[in-house]
Amino acid sequence: MDKKGFTLIELLIVVVIIGILAAIAIPRFGETRERAFISAMQSDLNQVRTAQEMWYQDNNFTYSADIADLTGANLYSATTGVTVVINAGNGTTWDATASHGSTAITCDYDAAVGTIACA
């Protein structure tokens, strides 16, 4: 008699192997998404930095204190899910914070130093 097919043990082994692979892959996917959100925030802060320098040249050498100014002048366009707030814009210096709706991490840009820090 010719019997073809898989035994129950073979099928259970395959299911266990797939479960192990899923247990490894799913947390890595979450970390990858988190890094993508951070990269989007950093990219937006770099875009705001460039927009601020353009605004500075066109507006009597003062920086904008409101992100709406940069958006309204078509100098800045936010990435979906990212919110940028200019914290201090007194004309001679400025700082900004970026946040994303899908992560608790925020990124800060300090114009005096020229660095972006995420925490």
C-alpha cells in the first residue's frame, strides 16, 4: 500500500518552527518601525533648519517663531504623522521639537549647537 502525505509529528514540527521564526521576527519589525519614525522626525527637523535659514535671509535677518510661517511661505512641508513645534524663536536663535503620533520618542534641534537629539 502506497501512503502519501505528512504525519502528525511532521506537521507539528513545522508549526513549532514557524512559531519560533515569528517570535524572532515580530519584535524586530517593531524596532524597525520605531527607527523609521525617528528618521522621519530627524528629516523634518533638517527641513525646518533649511527653511529657517531661507526665512532668515528673506525677513530682515530674523528667524521665525512659528512653524506656520514656514509652512505658509512654502518653505516647509510636514511628513505625515510628524509634528514640529518651534520652541524658542526670538529672532536671533531658535530651537524646535519634533514628535510622531506613533512613538513616545521626541527629537530636539538646538540651533545654537546645530545638533538633533532624540530621547
